[in-house]
Amino acid sequence: MSAAIQADTHPFVRKIETVALFDLSLAEREALSTLPVQVTRFDAHQDVVKEFDRPTRCFAVLSGLAATYKTTPEGRRQVMAYHVPGDVPDFQSLHLEVLDFSISAVTDLSIGFVPHGALRTMFEDHPRLAGAFWRTTLIEGSLAREWALNNSRREAYPRMAHLFCELMVRLDAVGLVQEDSFALPLTQYELGDALGITSVHVNRVLKELRDSGLITLSGGRLTVHDVAALRTVAEFDPTYLHLRRNDSRR
Amino acid sequence: MSAAIQADTHPFVRKIETVALFDLSLAEREALSTLPVQVTRFDAHQDVVKEFDRPTRCFAVLSGLAATYKTTPEGRRQVMAYHVPGDVPDFQSLHLEVLDFSISAVTDLSIGFVPHGALRTMFEDHPRLAGAFWRTTLIEGSLAREWALNNSRREAYPRMAHLFCELMVRLDAVGLVQEDSFALPLTQYELGDALGITSVHVNRVLKELRDSGLITLSGGRLTVHDVAALRTVAEFDPTYLHLRRNDSRR
DNA sequence: CGTCGCTTTGATGCGTCTCAAGCTTCGTGG
DNA sequence: CCACGAAGCTTGAGACGCATCAAAGCGACG
């Protein structure tokens, strides 16, 4: 998955511009773009942060794909969310001392770390920005609930369709979808971790979706042949993503 | 379920006192306790707010039990969280225009509504309080993720044990547990809605838990006979609840 | 004292898991 | 440039967990 965030724009400015319900003032834009960012690369399959960590900084995904996941003590793994470029997935560490999930690099990853202290200072001076970031964390909660519904109340076939619909909309919103096709660098085993099924069953369901003519997935790229039909199968309603108007072309 | 919130304390003061990581200043306490509250009663099974609503106020549960739930368009219902007295379950409406879930009264319910405007004014004057309420919404997100893990990665028997462990800890934190026993006014059908299984299967799992000597559930009251064993079965680790020290006696 | 909602139990079927084996792809070293 | 190994994909057979359908028991309340 290639970088989609312009190098000349501070990632937090980008994020807030796409999420906030107001236009940034000059002072706010200045405060955001002078936040200190430490850029770090991670290899695929590395953990960026781990459950029970006590982070002292938040981070934005600059390029690549990241995944929030939890595991039962018994070792069963569940991916809770994927993070696309521009996302700030561990903002909760600013207000909750200990992390209740891990975040790993699905692909090679470029990450921008911002110290908690700088964020707190910024929020004191610019309370509207605090509200905007609060909003981003609420949207993440909304995604978590939709995943809980999807994974416990839909069978594997519509469940997978739903995941593909969500990813398409979210990747499209950051310009990573071309002609109903986007990079999806997940193994079938990893897809199973997200959907709560085994890789064997992922394979069979994928075959069904392929045979229905809805999608093809190969070479780490998903192509949707019939967006409307896929949405119908998935019962997909994007309300829970809380996108603003025109964030998505679909 | 009887009221546990003292009538003479403003519910929002109560909530923040149990959640915030700092001691309230006099001004902050004053601001909270002068928030206008409109108390309203709901009968069991009524909806307090519905998915796609655009609320203009938040509310605190004063007494009774409430449930956040979503349904698929096909009609399958999933409870995402239970709310005990003191909780403020729809705080996200302050920052997200349209609700992505419904909240219903499980039992008869007493609710205190507070207008968004009053909250926004308070947050402008007292930014630390905004941080404290932000924290409460993050904790809800954490619960949603744990439920997603529980419902998709544990089988019905440990899954139910996990739900009981969570409810016991959270109800204990608000003083509603006596001698490892608490009110649990849910039908087996409703338990199925929370656990993602049918009421028939709830009945069989409940029987197993009873036969194991772990619990009894009758007359709307759950008694845990062996807390340690129930936790072991459930692989229960309360970290995700983000309680502060001494919030729970267990 | 009959009715209605809830609980309990049985029989059968479906969705997904588990185990197992063969196949494809691709990167690496000879 | 080919051989090989490792990782991932594909497919089959049988087992298991939970759903579904159905019916009978129980308890509370008018």
C-alpha cells in the first residue's frame, strides 16, 4: 500500500481537516502543524504498541496498513479495526493510562509519533481541537460496535462482504481506491483474524464471493465487480463511519 | 434494580468523581452540580434513544438497567453494552450528529437529561472536565472491543461467564452487589441478544454453569458461588474496564 | 383457574472447525 | 537459471457447536 498522505502536510492537520465539523482557524492550523512528529518505520508483522503498554505519545499512520487486535489469554486473536493512512489509532492513550489492545503493522509501515505533552498543551490553548480529536475516538468506538454486530450477527458470507465494503469506503476517502479496486495485502489467515473464522473457511467464502461474480482478490488486490450487489449482500449502511458529506465518492 | 445514586448528588458529579484522575476543584464541582437535569421515567422495553436519532441532549442513568443495541437490517439484534446507574451512555451525541445505536430500558428506568448546550458551555469554562468525560467515552469503546472479542472468540460457556464477571465488577463499583449476588433482570431471550446466541442455547449453557456449581440465576437474581472459578472459566481480566484502584472490592 | 410469558428438554440440521493432504507461488542459493 | 524450501492457497472428510423446530412444564397474575 503506497503513501497517500502528502509529505508537506502535517498528518494531524490532514486528519482534523477530514474529521472536524468546523474550518480550522489560522492559529489552530499553526498549532497542529508545529506539533513535533517523530517518523519511524516498522516492518510488517511488528507490533507498534502492545496491550498493557503505557504510552507517552500518540501516533498517526503515514503510510501502510495497521491493525488493532486483541487476543484471549488462550491465544485466539481478533482484529478489531484496520487503520489507513491518516488515522490516529491510539489516541485513547492520552486519557487511559494502560492500553487494552495491541496495534501491529500489517504491511511495512511509516508512523508519526507525537508526545502526549505537546497534545495536552495544544488542547489547553485550542479547545475546539480537543473536540475534534474527541470526535475521532468516538468514530472508532462506532466502528468497534459495528464490527461486534457484524461478527456476531452475520454469517461468514455477508460478514466478509461487509468488511470489504467498509474498507472500500474508508480507503476511497483517502484516495486509495481506483476503479473499484484497492490494495488488500492480507493473507487468508489474517482475514480470518478479522472475521472471526478460520483461514480454511475464509478460503471457501472467498470462493463463493468470486463465483458469485462480486469480487476478485489476488496478488494482494481486491477488485469489486458489482458494488451495489456487494452492499446488498452485506446489508452495508455507511452511517456508522460518520463520514461528512462528499468524503466518499460512492 | 433499585436506585443506588443518592438523590442529593448530581449524577454527573458522581460519574466524574468515579472516573476522573484528578480531584474536582470547587468551581468544577459547582459547574457540574448546576447543570440542568430533566428527570424522566421510562418503562421497561421502551427505547430511550434510537439509531439515526439526532439528540440535542445527553442522559445519565439514575436507576435501573439500560442496554445499548444495534440490529441488522434483517432484524437480528445485538446488545453492545449494559448501563448501570451513574453511566452516561450517549455522550457521543455531543460530537457525532447521528446516533449509530439505540438504547432501551431493560427495567423501568429513571433518566436525567442534560442539554448539549449546557455541557458545551461547561467544557469551555472547565477543560479538565471535558477530558474527564472524554475518558468515559473511551472506556465505553474499550468495553465494545472486549465484547467483540468475547462474542467472536469464546464459546458460549466461557462467553456467558465473562459477561457475568463484567456485570459483577461494574455493579459492585456502584454498590449494587451484596455477597456475590446481584439483580440481573434479564430473560434468557435477552441474554441471548447480548451473547449472540439463541435463548434455547442460553438455557443449556446456564444449566451447565449451574451444574458446575458456579452460579445460580433465578428470580432475576444472579448469585456467584465461586468467583475465582468463574473468572478462570471466563479468562476474565478487568483491565479493559479501566477502573481506578479501589473502585471494586474484588 | 385459565392464560400468557418464560423456561426446559428433545430431535434434527446447518455452519463452521479440525485435521489432513496436495498444490501454487515466489524468493533464494547453488 | 534451475532446484528447492517455505509460505500461502485449495480441497476433502468428518466432528462439533449452536440453530431451528417443536412440545411440554412452570409460575405469576388477573
